[in-house]
Amino acid sequence: MKFLLKTVFIFALVHQSLTAQTLRGLDSSPGDIAYFPDNFAHDRKDGEKAIFKITYHRPLKKERKIFGSLVPYNEVWRTGANEAPEIKLYQDVSFAGKQLKAGTYSLLTIPGENEWTIIFNKDLDYWGAYNYKSANDLLRVQATVKKSEKTIEAFSIQTADKGANAGVLYLGWDDTIVELPFSY
């Protein structure tokens, strides 16, 4: 009887170790969320509502030349790593003077040396920009490019409040900062 119990116990242990779930390693481009107002989830006050939030992934520079090389100029870019970022507007927002209705959109870009095209597209939940369809763009606006004083190691999206129901959306990486004004 002891032999049979030992055999069953050993079989159960071996079976469990062979079928145990394993987790894959950490993603090299971790996800992040940018809110407007900035840091909304952390600093929220009772009754306050976010205007929008952007969910995206943060690739690293890793001593590479980014824009005009790793990320080509004048081609649609996923605006980060992994899945195309998504922006959820909790109310209507005007970007560069053009209104976009409340809803959830993918956020893609076409980087240029002096100006970027920012694209709000209705397709959601896809990897990169490989299946991008311009026919599904809901809004395209132009944004200005500035040189950063310091190298930005991790691609970042941030917002700044400019008062009077206005703000600026910043995209930054390497030596580039893109500024897109908005109002709500």
C-alpha cells in the first residue's frame, strides 16, 4: 500500500511539473499611460474627470539613431513599440484646431524632420502599423518638432495644461520633441 501511495504521489508531482504554466520574460518595451490632466490617475480629486488617456509602449534608444534611421521619415509609425497606441477621449477634443468626437482611436504618426503628421484612426487592437489603412483615418493634423536639450532614452508621451481649456500633447524620444496643441 505504501508503495502504491508513493508511486501515485511521485506521478502527481511529475505530471504537475510537466504541465505547470510558465510565464514569458518581461517585455523590453513596457506599457505606460499618459493622461490629461497629467498624472490624473495618481492626483485625481473627487469629482474630477480626465479629458483623455493614451495607452502606449515605451521603446528605448539604446545608443541607436532613431528618427530618419530606425524610424524612417515620411512613413507611418506605430508611435512607440508593440501595439499601436490608443487614445480614449472622454469628451470631444480639438487637436490643432480640428475637432475629434469622444471615443477610442489608434494614434499613429508620420515623422518628418520639421513636422509630424498625427493620425487618429478608427482601427483598434492591432500590432504596429503593419495593417494600417488610411481609409479609416478620422483625423490628421500637423504637429511641430523641436530638438530636445537632453537625450530622451525611453519614448515618452506627456501632457501639459495651458489653462483656458487648452493643453499640449508631447511625444519625445532621442533628441526630438513633438508638440501638438489641443483644446476641449
